[in-house]
Amino acid sequence: MFLRWSGYGGTLKKCVIHHVANAVPNSLYQSASLSVRTFSMRRSNFSGLIKQWEFKTTLQTPRPFHTSRPRYINPILLAVLRPLSKIAAILVGRGFRKWWQSLPAKKRELFIQHLLRNKYKYLGGSALLGTASLTYYEDHVVPAPLTGRRRFMVFTSDQLHTVSRHTYTESGDIVMFRGMMDLLENDDQVAAVVAHEMSHAILEHASEQLSRGYLLDVLILLPLAVIWAFIPSDGLALVTQWFLNQVVKVLLQLPYSRSLEEEADSVGLQLAAKACFDVREASAFWGKMSVLDKIREKSGGSPPEDSAWLSTHPSNIERQEKIDAQMEEAISIRNFCQCPQLDERDPRQMVKSLQRQLTVTSSSS
């Protein structure tokens, strides 16, 4: 038996209890015999003559349809292959450049003609390699717990637990440092932060980030080899490689990291609601953090919102707004769980009042 929460459009549906059978009756897979059937055939030129055939067919045990299990790679092996593959791509590209530069013009022409004559063979081999890679990718796309979001994973369940333990602590505890504790005003805000970190572990975000990192490393191997093969000098190739890494980081890695943080905020809000904490304090906390950002900006610091696209986390004001957008559903979950009524004083109001005052002050100055 398991219990599943389901919601849509901000409204909470009833909890549905599903019963999962532990086993399928063995009788469905046992051999069965067809009853003896008698067929009669009457031939026109032999009127009155009837021949009967009786036969008995025994069914064999059916073999259930199945696919081969995904082939997972040991994470230690991946950790070793990750830098080695980049080094190999650089050496191959650089070696090709040096070899090409040393060739006389006539041999270069012969090599180009060879490529043109066999272009379909090389294209066919590339297509086969691409198909195999796509098949491997699709075979390792699995749904995330709770949210059902499809994501690429290269670890088994046991490996996921190992990665999660090493990401936090060996005992599985989540550690909160004094700097964060000084910013939290009450147990409800502590619960919001802890629920956020619990969501990271439940959703296996650490392993997902590692899997995506390995995938991106594989995808940039070919561009990396091309850079070192066709950029005429090592210095320019090194600068181009740095630029490529920055583009991948800004366009692919950081947005994905921010999306995982938003997912952890959403699931953490539901966990806090089911535990009967005041979920409004989550919005109040991030609102207070945005106020501190504004004060720091007025004191001469850089505005964090301007560099949010270069951050692994969404801006504080963005997190506050997205949590507020989910607040109605979170409060509905809390009420469904028969939690004590919330205080009439909404902790978000004071924070929003401070934010308005800072906005007016900034406009006047």
C-alpha cells in the first residue's frame, strides 16, 4: 500500500490509496491444455461418410516481454574517465593539427580526395555512432521521484544512495551552519530551509547534476578536438577552449542548476505544509533576504539580481515570488492534513512593507 498526493491548478485532490499486488497468481503462468475439439468434414462425393479428427494442443508457458536492463557505469570509473577524455580530445586534435601542418601540399590533396571518395562510409559510421549514443541516452532517462520529471541518470539506485551520503554526511544528516541560523527567526523558517535540503536528497539532485555534467563533457569532446585541430596555435586554442567552457556553463549548466533549486523550493514547501509548519514563513524568509540585498546594494555592494543569470541559485526576490505563487496550494495541503489553523497575522506583510519602502526610497534618490 502507498499513499499519493495529487494536485492540479492549485487545487488539492483527494489522497488516493493504491494497492499493489505483491505477486501475480502462478496459475496465469502454468501450462494449460485446450479441450479436445472435434471437427467434422463432409465430402460431397462420399455422402454419408464422415471423418472426424480429434486433436489436443498443449500451451507452453508464455515468456513475458521484457527489455534488457540499462548498463550503468561505476561512478569511480566515470570520475577517472571525465578528465582523461578531455585530455585525449585535446591531444588528438593537437596531434592532427601538427600532422596536417607537416604534410606537403600534394599529400594534403590526396587525403582530401580520400575523404571525398569515402564520405558516405564516414557519414554512415557517424550515423551509427549517433544512433547508439541516442539509444544509450534514452535508455537512461528516468522519472524523478515525486515530480515525475524526466531526467538523464547514469547511476543505479545503490550508487545514488552512495552519492547522496557523500554529498551530505555519512550518516545522512543535513548540517546547517551558524551563518544561516543567525538569519532564521523561528522554527517555521528553519523547517522551510531544512525541507528544501531534504527535497534535494529525495529528488536525487546531486546525482542528477553529476550525470548531466558527464553528459555535457561527452557532448563537448568533438568541439574540443575540432578547436585544437583547426585553431593555428596552442595559445589561441586554449583561449577558445576557455570561451567554450564559459558558454556551456552560462547557457547549459547554470540555468539547469537554478531549475533544480526551484524544484527543491516547490517540493520543500509541500513537505513543510504536510508537517504542519507555517509555510508563509518560507516566503517571508526569502523576502527578508531580498531586503538585505537591497540594503547591501545601497551600501555600495553589487546588486545580486543583476548577476542572477551567472548564479547557481535563483535570486532571492524570484524565489519569494515563485513561492508566493504556490502558497495557495501549500495552504490547501496543510488544511487537508488537519493541521492547526494559521495565525491571522501574515508574516509576509511586514516584509512586503519593507520592500515597498525600499523601492520608494530608491526611486526618490
